[in-house]
Amino acid sequence: MADIPFTSNHLLPVTGTALVVALCVYRASEFRKLNHIPSVGSPGLLGSYWTAFKSLTDSSKIVQEGYNKYKMGAFKVPNLGHWVVVLNRNHVNDIVSASDKELSFHAAIEDYVRPAYTFGPQITHDAYHYSIMKSQLTHNLSAILPDVADEIAAALDEIVDLTEKEWKCVPVLETVEKVACRASNRAFVGYPLCRDSDWIELNTQLTNAIIKEGLLLSLFPNFVMPLAAKFATKTANRVKRGARHLAPIITERLKHMKEYGKQWNDKPDDFLQWCLDEGKETSADLLAARMFAINFAAIHTSSNTFAQALYCLAANPQYIQSLREEVQTTLGKDGWTKEALSKLRKVESFLKETQRFEGNASLGVKRRALKDITLSDGTLIPKGTYLCVASHAIHRDPHVYEDPDVFDPYRYTKLQDKQGDGSRHQLVAVSPESLMFGIGKAVCPGRFFAAMMLKLMFVHIILSYDLKLGDVSCPASVCMGPAIVANPSADAMIRRRCDEQFC
């Protein structure tokens, strides 16, 4: 009998079958290790995959089911790659007190976005940009605020492109992403690159690209990940495209650094320059990947919350006048300053209530156990387990918040007045009841910049534009896996402000 040649046509189905078998074996093994923790969703191995598939668009409902059923205990939910143990509010202190060698944020993120492959290995080997966020970016907010405010005004003017008295229907999330991208990059790479259409397109498309690529890579075992990444990601193309923009800027700045040292007249005060000052990377390719990592973290969070806030504002026009009066009074006295923004209590409460009510994730505070640990209630978490907190369910818990299913824009100003603690309910504040920016050692290092961005964008809308939804109700946010995002297909009506007697 003649030998049958084994060609590439045979390789794909054989490899695919092997991967499916390996995944099922891993899922069954993982299930046995976590058998002491109750599950949510359809029973059995095949049932877990059905639940995982449903969670791609219905994660909040599945997590809420577990939260309601198991009260303050832990439970587990499946995703396509593995099980996730979901913790409740009484477990948050366990996460906060655990060391990075016990519960790791970075190890958990590895599974969701695979940064070594979607950005580049240097991003995980030396994440020095985190320390820059905590130090230079946060400490320089006052200095960069005027430029960011200027960019927001210019971006809204150009992108919305209104004529006088005209009501115009705009795609909210798409518009907001472009404004947030331009404003953020004014602080990241400076003017004029922050207005370059190709740079803006590259970075606004980044979030969806990275999440899709990370999800696809999570289906492959680690030993084939390098090979899979060559076909499943467009990292090399992204970096090459970004480097073309950064190369001439970097060359010019390095020339000035060589000639003048650490300081010179008109030295840029942006994230790219702070990276160059670190002296760790001078390659346009490496710094392009670094800027992508910063943009990925910043733009999605800011644009999503801002879009949700605009929907809530348009759906609740009765609050616009009081917000406008606060902004006009405060800015009239203190100008466009960091100090003025800190006094906008109603604006801050509106934004924080939007985060609480709409949410940004059904599962937050991601961690991975690097060793066996036992929680304070006696629950054993085996090494390798992925952990999350049911953050959105906590934010809508009637035992935590009064009337949690009601959007109360001044909820946090009332809590501040009642409790006499202004800092506890600020937009950037975190606690077991307020997990929008995470908590513990891995709390979002860029949250102060994100809060400044949100306030500036919101204030510009309040001062310069009128907003309405027209004949539609407030569009609900949607689930995309564990993420909760502003409805991407919803529109709103917007026009330039004018005196009522003339409009």
C-alpha cells in the first residue's frame, strides 16, 4: 500500500483537534482543582463552554446571578480559556493585603491581553512607564492642563463641526474616542503629532485590536504562543506604522539632549520626553510600542466613561443648569486650573455616579494566584487560579448604596456632606465599595490624569454645547466579555450653546 503524503492540508485539522482536546483536558483538570467552589451557569464540561460563550455578551447577568445566589461567598464562572473565581466585597481586603508573589495583577493581565505579543516583550520585562505615570504624569497635571484643555476645545470644534444654531446627530462613542485620543496625546507625544489623522486612527483602533488579539491568543497553550502570535497579531505592522511618526521627533529631541543636556529652552514636557529622560529606550520602534501601551490604558477608560456620562446628561437635562452654574462660578473665580477642577463637586459626583451606575466591567480587580492561598473566610485558592471581584454587582448592591438602581448624579456630594469626609468620595478614591479604578497595589496609576481628562471634557460640553437624545431613551451600556462599554451604535443631538431668547 502506497504511503499517503502528509501535507499542510492535513496539518490544520490535526492541530486544531489536538488543541481542542488539550483545552478540554485542561478545563477538566482545572475544574477538579476548583470543585470546592460553586459554579454559575450550565452544568458539566460542555455546559461550561456554553456559559462561557454566553458571557461574551451577557457577563453582567451571569455574574449578578452568582452574586445574588452565593451572597458574600466566592463562586466561579467560566470563560473560553479557563475558570475565573469571583470574589465579593468581604474578600477585597484579602486582595489588598496579599503580596505580588501571592496574587499578581500583571500575571492576570498577561492572560487577557498578552502584552508580550500584542505590544512587545519589553513592555512586560520593564514596565517603567508605570512609574512615570505615578510620578511625572501625576505631578505635572497643573503644567499640562492648559494644553490638554486647549486640545479638547479644538478637537470638539473640528470633529463635531457645527454651524451656528444647528442641531447635529453625532455618533457619541466614535466622537468621544477621537477627542479623548487627541487630548491624551497632547500630553503623551505633544503637538502637532496629537492632531495627525493617521496617529489618531492608529491609537483609537488600538483597544479593539488588542482585546481581539489577546482573546484569540488565550485559546492557545503557551508552548505554541510565539508561533500563534505571528498569525494572530498585527504588532509588527502597528509598531512600524507608529515608529514612522515618532522617528523624526525622537531624532530631534536626542540631538537637543546631546547638545544641551537635561534642560533647554522649550524642552517638551510630555510622556515621550519623560521616557527619553529615563535613558532606557531611544529606538522609535520600542518607544512606539511604549506609547501604544499608554494609549491603550488611557483612551478606552476615559472615552468610555465620558460617552456614558454624555448619555446620562442628555437623559437627565434637569441637572444641566445646576452643573453649568457650578462650572461658571468656579472657573470665573479660579480659571482653568487644577485647583478649580478640584472644587467642581457636582461635576465630580456626576462622573463618579456614572461610573457606579453604568460600570466599566462586570469583573474587576483582576489577579492570578502564584501560590496556594487561603482567604480570610477559609476558601482555598489553588496556585494558577484567576481571580476577579464582582465589581459592578457591588456597585449596584442595596446593602452598599441606597437605591442603587436609581441614577442619582449628586449621590456623592450628599455622602460627603453627610459623612464630613470630602476625600473619601472623590472621583479618584478607591475602596471596597468603589472599585472603578481597582484597589490595592495595582490601583490604576493614571487615575488622576484620567479624572482630569474626564472633568475637562465634561466641563467643555456643559459650557459650550447643548445636548439631547431626541426621541430615543437613554441607550444602555453593553457587555463585551467582562467589559461594560458605552453603546457603540448610539447617537445624540448636539449644538453650540446660545441664549434662549435668540434660539
